Amino acid sequence: MRMRVARTQEEHAKGLSGIPALRADEGMLYVYPLPHFYVHSMKDMLFPLDIIWIGKDKKIIDFITDVPPESYPEYSYVNDFLAQYVLEVNAGFFNDNNLKLGDGVEFSLKDAPKKQ
């Protein structure tokens, strides 16, 4: 899977806003400095998402599927348990890949581009 990586506050705020679509093998990984409760919304989104919260140990700790763009501004979404990463992918990804709470997620940030 190809990931866009959001590390800075500016990248976190922009997220996938305004992007017309993601390929089936794409997603955005939000990397946060510490485990916490991270709010995500569908501001300026053009397609539905699955939002997956991942703990410091790289295991799925929470998720929400099929979040519609129309949910903004009425709704925003936050994890129930401490997360350090958040993965946004096309709606249906979570179920299509038979994911569940506690599943491990493999990724390496050492090769991910960093903002200068």
C-alpha cells in the first residue's frame, strides 16, 4: 500500500481535504508525537473514508467505517483509546481486508519523506 504521510500540524490539518479520490492501494497515515485522543473530521472531503486509529504498538485500537463527507461539520470522530497513528483509507477498506481490533499494522517511517 502506498501511504501519504502527515507529520506536521499543517499536514494534519489539511489531510486529504480537496483531493478528488484515492486509488484502492492508497491511504494517508497521520503520525503524532505521542499517544493521545486525535479528532478527525471530513472537512472539505470529496469521498467517504474508513478511519483507523493505531496505538503506539502498531495495533488497531479503534475504527469507524464508511464516514461520509456530508458528516462535516456536524460530526467529528475521535478514538476511544490512546492512539499514536491514524490511517485514513477509502471507505470499505477495513471490511474488505477483514481487519479487526487488535490486528497489527506494519509500516516503516524511516523511508517516508520528511518535510524540510
